[in-house]
Amino acid sequence: MDLNESKFYYAGEDMNFAVFSDCPCRVRYVESIRLPIGLAPVEIYTIEPAANGQWIVVEQKNDGKSSLKFFLREGEVFRENQLHNLPPHLKEQIMQRIPKSPWKSERSRAA
């Protein structure tokens, strides 16, 4: 999947996301939806990368669980990649930009 096809959701502390990148990018509001089970609306966003950006990481939190999505530039498209497929120099660069990520605690346990 590429970044243009991805949507990111915000509903307070229960569901939110944070964006990390090598260059500033734009987060755009798309719409708000109401779910039948919750009182608060869920806001939907997309991310527009910078023209000269090479990577974007989105940390998504849902009900206290955190996950990371990695997007790397391939020509004009940002494709989602798995952590184990990232080049070592990018892993190091990304790790320095993400505060208190679950990825860092996994690396420190493995060391």
C-alpha cells in the first residue's frame, strides 16, 4: 500500500496517530464520522509528503496499543515497508527521530 491510499484516524486518547519524517509534511483533515458505539466522532486524515522527503513513519495508537507504519519514497510514491526491509542507515536515522517508540524498546531488549 502507498501513502496516498492510507487514512489515519483520531478519536482522542483511544485512537490517534503521530507523524515523523525527514522533511516536514502536511496532514490534511478529510472528514469526521460517527461510530454507533462511541459518543465522540472519529476524524479521518491523510498525509501529504514533502517534495524532497525520503521517509515517513506513522505511529498509530488504538486502545493503548501502539504500532508503526514505515513509508519510503520510490520515485514519486511513498510505499509502505516492513521494519526488517529498511536499509540500516535509514533505521538508525528514523530511530533518532522517534521518541519512546515501541521499536526502540524492542531494539534495547534485543541488544
